[in-house]
Amino acid sequence: MIVDCHVHILNADGTHLETILAAADRCGIDRLCITSLGRTWAEFPSEQDLEEAASDISDACAQHPERFIGGVYVSADHVEKSMALLRRHLVRGGCRFVKLWVSQFADDLRLDPIVEYCIEHNAPILAHAWNKATGNMTRESTCHHVVNLARRFPDLRIWFAHASGRWEEAARIARDAPNVCMDISGGEPEDGIVQTLLKHVGPDRLFFGSDAPGRNMAVQMSKVLSAELGEREQAMILGENVRRWLDV
């Protein structure tokens, strides 16, 4: 089974969701981990933005429960609201993981109640991370922030997105943090990404993801399919690893 661990939905409109699923079908992708960053992708989301995101994910998963695996979008700026959404959608709802974006650094101490809740309920965190040559957004995490959090909470399972952009650096930083995985979504399909990450963290800590619809699923999958991998390693990266983490 192939699982795309990093897909965004813009809303829960049926036509939009069908477009995403059609792209997945063309690539042979069976299931998709979906998150919403709200309707406007605000850098610092309001409580209403978080509520809309959770509602859209819930609706999308209800429409296609056999295809979508939902994530709950939270923010350290609204911990009480985030905790309410976790109780509603992570425990009693169908979501299996938690999403952090750019409204706080991943190691922000205000996140501690959210992190503790994730550990208690065996829910991994997907944390946006990017080491940008052009400069990051105000509170945009790098791989260093994510690994700092992971070291403070060794029982937390967390994966950072995009191999943090500068994947050679990310591989070295994450190597000694066994509770950290990374997805290879987004960016250009440069030769050597997967091989470098394998060298440092091994095949069991890499997840295939696309960052669709902003990125093309087929192009992103080429990072894995063009790498010099055995069948077992390829199967792990394309789906087995994230399925194990999400228990799906």
C-alpha cells in the first residue's frame, strides 16, 4: 500500500476532493494523510481558522474514510482551543495525527500541553520545517527546532516535513534523535535526496509525501522511484513506515 503522508486540502468541497483523489489514483496512491491550514492559510491563524480547518478535515474524512487520514491543525497561540479540537477530533473523531505549521517554533514551550496529550494518546506530530536560504518566516521552524522538541520529549513521535529543505543538514541533525522521522515532500526532485537520508537515518525513518496540491504527486514520488533502493526499502518509504506510526 502506498500512502502519501503530506497532502493539503483547501476546503471540503466534493469536487476539490475528487480532484486530489484522481491525482492519487493516477500515481497508484492508496491513502492520503490530509491537513488543512484554514481557508486563508494565515501565518498566525485565529481560533476560527483552526475551527474551520478541523471541520473541513472531519468532513473530508467522512466523505472518503477509506482514503483519507486526518490531522488536527493546532497553534501555540491558541492552546485552549487547540486542546478542545484534539479532544473532539483526535480521541472521539477520526484523526490520527497533529499538524504544526508556522505560527510557532516547534520547540515553543507553550506547546507542552499539546505534546503531552499527543504522547498520552499515541498520536504523532507532523511539524513543518524548512531551512530557507532566503530567510524563514517569523516563527517558521527548522529541523533544529523539531529535534529540540524531540529531545525534550523522547516518548513523542514526530516527523518533520520537506526533509527541512536542506536535507543534508537535516539528515545529520536528526540522526541521533530516534523518535524523529522525516518526510520528503515538496521541493525539487533532486538526485541524491533519498540516498543521503538513508545513509544517516536508515529506511525506517523516511516517509513519502508530496505536498499536493501545491506539488505534483508523480514528480514527488520520483524521488523514491529513481533512488537506488531494494524492494523492501522502497515499500517502507512509500507507505509501511507511516502506516506503522499512525496504526492504520
